[in-house]
Amino acid sequence: MQRKRPSSAIIKQRHWYSWKKKRLTLKMQLVVDQAMGTILCLAHAAGWWHDFRVLKESGVRLHLETEAMTDPGNQGLQKRHGKTTMPKKRSKKNPLTMEDKRHNCTISKARVPAEHIFVAVKRFGLRFTLIAAAYNKNLTP
């Protein structure tokens, strides 16, 4: 069985093309101030990049006193930054305890405002920085 080749427009954008998903993919990282709801930093990369690689390449430096809440894709951040919280992952042999599930739930609830900002920015495609600036401007009186 022969593999179907993408169109010529997609071949020109090969850097962004995911052979697994058969479409153009994009990975985006936002640093959001939860208290103010503003976007502090924004970076994007090809969809096949690992989350932690996007974080390292973006050049974001977190202050030692800053508390960071991330998803499990940024596992290496715990070694670099002491105040990082992320949900615990289960494995086949070690299921999550009720305490771990409650911990994951509290982290998820705290991340909801940041996820809403993430969706609002991602809706507009590749024009991230313009949208982020407009979003922040609407928040300031």
C-alpha cells in the first residue's frame, strides 16, 4: 500500500507538517500572570517539538520565588525550578491514590484561567504576538 503524499502547499511548509496527524501542527507556550490575567511571554514552534524543548528554546527565565504550574509535558522544569507544581502521572503498576487525585484536581482548577487565555490566543492561528498584545491591552483600563 502506497503512502498518500501531501499537496505541494504542505510540502513547502514541511517544517510544520506532522506525518502522524496528516496536517500542519503548531505547539504554543504561554506564560500567564494568574493574578492579573495577562500574557507575560509567548513562544511557538513546530508541533513535533517536545514541550520542554519549546520552553528551553524560548529563553524564559523564572524567578526563584515564582510559583509555576505546568502540565506533565514540562517534566524537566522541576529540576531547574524548585517551585514547580504539576499533576502526578499514573502507571500500570502504580495507580494514583485518592490524595494524588485530589492534588491533580486542585492543580487543574487553578490552571483553568490560564487555559481560557490559551484558547483565546490559539483561535487566531499564527498571529500570536499581535493577539497577545491586543488581549493585554483590553485588560488594562
